[in-house]
Amino acid sequence: MSLRPPSAGASAAEAAFDALGHEILAEKAAALGRAGQRVEETLKKLRENDDDKEQRPRLLKDAAEAVHAYFIQRELCGLRKHEAVIREYDIPRAVLVRLGAK
């Protein structure tokens, strides 16, 4: 992580807060990336085992949990609209229905 030097009028406390703010943003972004990766993994397993009637309920549950966690992390980052992400990840309707979406 790189830090910029404090501005001439900034106090040491303001400079420390700014550094902390940058670190928090970096962690939010990393957590969002991890959550997105989990969505990809669970959706891949769901698609690969689409014909397996025994495993499908568990795979749907896992995918729905991963997508829900991802949506929450996006919202924590200030990203409130999920339509583009739903299209990008091609999240199946069966998963979205489990989240209460139509």
C-alpha cells in the first residue's frame, strides 16, 4: 500500500485517519474480490452438476449463500444496484429466487 504525504495543513491525526481510510478501502475491495470468486466457484459447481438431482438442492443453497454474501459486500462498498452483476455472472433464476428476487 502506498501512502501520500500529508498536506501542509493536515495534522498528524488527520494523516493517520487518511491512511486508515485507505487501508479500510483496500480491505473492502479485497473482500469483494474474494466474495466474487466464491460466487464464480459455486455457480460453476452448480452448472457442472445440473443433472444431479441429489446434489442440486445443496448446490443451489451454496450458490444462493455465496451470491447473498457478495451482494452484501457490494452494498458495503456503496454498490447498490446488482443488475449488471447478475448478467455478468449469469446468475440463474433458481438462485435469485432463493434470495427473494423475482
